[in-house]
Amino acid sequence: MLPGQTNQEGSPLNEQALRGAGKGRQRSRRRRRARILRGLGYLVGLLMLAALILGGLAWRSCGAAATESQLALHRRSPQYRAGRFANRLPTTQAGFFAILRRWLSGAAHSEPDKPLAVVSRRAADFSNPPKSGLRLTWLGHSSLLIEIDGRRVLTDPVFSERCSPWTFYGPRRFHPPPIPLEELPALDLVLISHDHYDHLDYRTIVALNERVPRFVVPLGVGAHLAYWGVAQEKIIERDWWQSTDVADLRLIATPARHFSGRTLWDRDRTLWASWVIAGPRHRVYFSGDTAMLPQFTEIGKRYGPFDATMIEVGAYNAMWPDVHLGPEQAVQAHLMVRGRLLFPIHWGTFNLALHAWTEPVERLAVAATKYGVRWVSPRPGQWIEPAVPPAVQAWWPKLPFKTVAEDPVFSSGLQDSR
């Protein structure tokens, strides 16, 4: 041992060793923090890169905002308030995280366990017009080919595999389109109810652009179509209660209770609507997406009775009662607009809610029987003529579902309506 050194506790030698060990631990902690920060930086960078890539892939499909001249038209609408379109009645809805928790838990039987059989169609199938003058072909969800008094109308066409801004992610079809896009017969117009992805599909619109002479849409939706290459002179935009004539059909935009938007930042920048399609001899009602509203009665008084109503029955839930009707209220809406035959839509194609995929039609059967409503439910691709409707035959499997008593869904605020 050298002079001045000691091995006793508290000696200069041990103090130097402790100081050295402390500095080593500090350097180790700094290095560990640096590694963690670098890792977080890499993660944030990767997330930002992924967001940019996903955003880039979805960008075109998201559509476009209205121009200043279009906004001037929106501002004149009674439905436009504080920079957005609005329902006449307030919307009641559960909180975001409550819905997210419930959504992540999923629901039993929300999708078929095997692909659904459809009735395959080709353009030649439509070469002979319907004997009655009115024929409705369900193409899935809210897409219908309506043959009315010698004209053909295609509603809310979605022919893509997914209703999503992306081709690789989002709700996937339960069945292929009953007719390929290229096999559609000549059309007089495409009718759009609102701009959600399960009703307005970018790729379908682009494919139809050169083949369709007119696109009839609610206010604001025309900006999306123009962005996707549809000529402005082919686009007709209408507010509620406004009409337009195409060939010898009259199209009237009528009220609905819903919302719109294709991104996180454009909610309610475009209008949503239901539609009356009136020909020289027949007229039908197309609900688009809607919750219950008292204006159904006014629609019926002004334009009913209807040979058929095509009304949405799916994607309902008590957490969002003011967004969709549900089967029981669909029957009531049908009666209010003075429909003769109820054709349920907006079910059996995409998983967009928290009920069994067959539940809407099962509950509809009960409600229709209770109120004496005539209804049909063809499989995708099957057509019907309202003048001679076929008997309902269940082509869907028998699955457990919640009854209206077990899971009631009724819209709010109806007593406050005008």
C-alpha cells in the first residue's frame, strides 16, 4: 500500500471509487435515455411516414372542398349554418371512446361465415323493359338499378371491394357486385344521397364517368365529382325540396337526418338527402341514410303515394340513434311517406354496425307484419316489379339476433320538431 492510501471506510481511495462509480451510472443512464429517445424518434418518424403514405394513397379518394362560388350557393341554403350543413333536429350520440370500446369488442355474427350467393346479371338481361314499367334490382347495400317508365337510374353505386378510401383496408363486401361495372346497361343518370364511402365510391364514379350523362347529387357533393374528372355540365346539385328534370323523370331532393364527410376535417361540409324519383306513370322514394324525422309525413303529402320505397334498415345502434332508422322506424317511415311496397336497403353487404348481419331483415319481418306493411327482400342481383311483388323467401341463414325489446333503437328529439 502506497503512502497516503487507506482501505478504511471514508478514506480518500474509497471516495474516489464511489465518485467514479456514480459518474459511470450517470453515463449509463444518459446512454439509456438517449437510446429510448432515439427509439421514440424512429417510431414517431415511422408513424409519420406511414401516415404520409396512407394519406397519399387515400388523397384522391377523399374528394375536394367546395370552391368559393359553390360556397356562396351553400350559404343561401336554409340547411347551412356556421359553415356547415345541419339537421333540423339535434343529434344525440354516445361519446367517442364509449363507441370505440364497444366497437373494438365487436358483435356476434356480424359477417357471413361464407360468401353469399348472388343472382349474376349481364347487360343483355335488361334488354327487355319491365312489363309493368317499374323494376328494381338490388345490387347490394344502397346500390339499386331502377328502371322506371323507360329510364334507368343507378343509386349510390359502390362496386369496389371495400367502402373505404383505401383498396387494402376497410369494410369488405360480403358478396361481389351482381353485375360487373362494364356490363351495366345504358344509364340515364346516377343518383347520390350523400358522400360517405359506402354511398359515394371514387373508383366507381371514375369508371362510370364516360358512360353516364347526368349525376344528380345534394349540395356540395358535386365538388368531389368535379375533382374526379366529371364535367361540371353533367353535375346537378340540389338542396332539400328542390327538383330537376332529367329526360322525362323528375328528381326531388327531400330531407334526411344524417351527416356527411370523407375525412376528419370535412364533416357536414356537404348535404345529405333522400330522393323522390317521379316518372310519367310511377314514382318511388329512395331514403339514402337517415334517422327518423317528421318531414317524412310532408314528403308523403307532397309526392306520395309511392309505388315502392327503398328505405335503409341496417347499421343502427342505440349509441347513435339519430344517424340510422333501424327496421322498426323504417316501417314507420314507409307508412309516413305513403309507400305501397317496402324494399329494405343498406344491409347485407358491409359490416358497419354492431348487430348480426341478418338482424335488420329479421326485425323488419316482425315490424312489417305488425303494421300490415307489404315488403320484399330479394337477394343481391334479384329484381322485382312492385306491381307483382314476389312472396318473401328467406335466402339468408337463421342466426341469433337481438329483438327490438332487447335492443331498442329510436331517434331522439321528435317532439321538438317543426
